[in-house]
Amino acid sequence: MAYQQLERQRHHRRTMQAASHGLDRGGRTLVDRDMFARLDWVLLGACVAILCFGLLMVYSSSRNKVDDDYYFIIRQAVALVLGIGVFTWLLRVDYRKFRDFSMLAYVLTVSALFFVLTPIGSEAGGATSWYELPFDFQLQPAELAKFGLIVALAGYVNEHRGADIDPWRLTVIIALAAVPIGLVLLQPDLGTDMVLLSIVVGLLAVGGVRGRYLLALTLLAVTMVWAVIEIGMLTEYQLERLNIGGSGDDTQGSAYNQDQSIKTIGSGDWLGFGLFQGPQTRLGFVPEQHTDFIFTAVGEELGFVGAGSLLLLFAIVLWRTWRIAQLASDYYGTLVCAGVLAMFTFMIVENVGMCLGVMPVTGIPLPFMSYGGSAMITCCACMALVQNVYANRFN
């Protein structure tokens, strides 16, 4: 309580300082500066450190893939600049306004996922998941759907606060979530669907759904994944990626990918070979290393110490997000943070576990690390929501 009173006094003093400069509470410039002053700098610092890790590892793992050593790192830097722009813009908008437009966010999300399945969408790796943009850039709406689903479902759950969600409301939530999940499945992109399901479970858990309903929903999700595999909705390439372990003799398969991933991480020992000096990374022995398997570059070049430091930074991000969910001034803020926390937790556990050979290869990126513009922008947008909740915790 004393800490919160002190924070309120500081917030009031900053507001008075803004007024003394000739601006009222609606003055854009100084209020924006005040917003940045009220960010969680521990969380922001951890994210910046992870981003630095990511840029270094993307460059290290991609510089020998094409003639231009800087091709991938330049594109990743452009995505980061766009992500920072989205982050800054979202900080200027009170997060509670998204609550009022949650259904609009839902409609836009579903529309983007629907139209990518039409002829205007493009295909790569057996999935129709991208919109082609100028300058050889692509937009993946399934990544942006993570942000949209958090905003939309948090808005609906927020409307029914104060009591446990009954079976009827739970059915409505599942139906709302099933539409974007089904559209992503048609691409098909099972990995992103697993992330979307984790968001739904996280929101429902915080939203007051009883344990037996959560268990039933989890079993339903597992059954859905099994059914998708059995009826042949996934391509042979995607099915093969879901193998865990197996023989590394097939140099075109995911078993080979994971074998190389484990060897690469293990070869780094305690301190690694040094930045840009990893032999497996330099010779390109790990397929998709700059995207799905970026963690292997950290393990090889920076060793156990570097990989452990990265995991510690991720732990700080998760801890601070959980803490902000507890400090939120309203229920909607708590739900938004819970959705982001569920998303990041699942993505980190799945990606790192995949690189260590204990989880299936699903193509889920490592937040702020893996190469990919849509994923980078989505992560920045979600983190802006969390920081916005923290900055407005006393309002």
C-alpha cells in the first residue's frame, strides 16, 4: 500500500509539472513523455536485451545463406523499426479503448485470415499464409491474429466479470475462438493454431472458468490436433515436421533437423565458440536456423552461459508480465496481460523444447529472436499492450 501511495504521489507531481508548462491533462507532448516515464523499465530492458540477442543471431545464422551477407539482417531491422513504431503508437492509445472496439478487432482478424485463403494470398512451404507486399515483403495475418484474438476475447470475457463463466458463455467463447483457429488450420498452420489455443486457455483460466471446463477444453484441443493429423489436412512436409526424435539418417527430415540442433547446442559447451565463430552455424548445418532454430545459434556461439542468460531474460519478461496483470487497474487489463503471458510462455517453451529435441517441430518462432517481420510486429504490439496496462495502473 505504501508503494502504491508513493507511486500515486509521483504521478500527481508529474501531472502538475505538465500543467506548469502550459498544458492541461490533455496536452499531447508532455502527457506522452509522462507515459514513457511510467513504463516498466525492467520489462523494457529485458525486451531490448533479447532484441539485441536476436539481431546478432539472425545475422550470424543467415549471412552465408545468400550472396548478400546483410540481406536478412536488414529486413529484420526494418521489421524492428516498424515494430517500434507500432509499439509507440499503441502506447499513445489508452488500452481500455481497445475494449470498446473488441468486436471490430475480431472482425478485422477474421477477415484478414479469410482473404489470405483466396487467390490474393500466396503460398510457401505448403501453406497459404501470406499477403505479398511491395519491395518483396510479406505479411502473415496468422501472426497478427494473436494480437487480435487477445483484444477480442479479453473484451468479451470482461463483459461477464464478477461470476464464473457458465457453460453457455463458455460455448460462445469457444465458438468465437473456433472461427480464426479454423481459418488458420485451413492454411494449414498447426503451430500458430497451438499458440491461439494457448491464448484461449490462458484467458479462460483468468476469466474464472472452472477447472473441469478447462480440462475438457484441453482434451478437446488434443482431440482436434489428432483429428487434423488423421484426416490428412496437413501436408506431408508438415506431418514430417511433427516427428520428435527419430533417426537422423534422413537429411531432408525434421529428425535430421533436431539431431543437428541438439549437436549444435551441445557443441557450445559452457562459453561457446564465440560470436560469429560457430562451425555448425557458419556451414549452415542447421536448416531454418535463422527462424525456427535461432536458439541453436545462441547455444553454439555463446554456450551454456549465453543460452542461460537468454532464458533468464525471457523469465524476467514473463515475471513482469504476470506482475503487471496483478497490478492492472481493471479486469480488462488483467485479461490482456494474461493472454500475452499465455502466448509468450507457450511460444518460448515450445521453441526451446523443439531445439532441444523434446517438443515437436511446429514452426513456432522464438519471441523477439526469430527472423520474421509479422512475428516481430506482433510481439512489439503485444508488449505495448502490457506496458500500457502498467502505465495506466493508477488511472
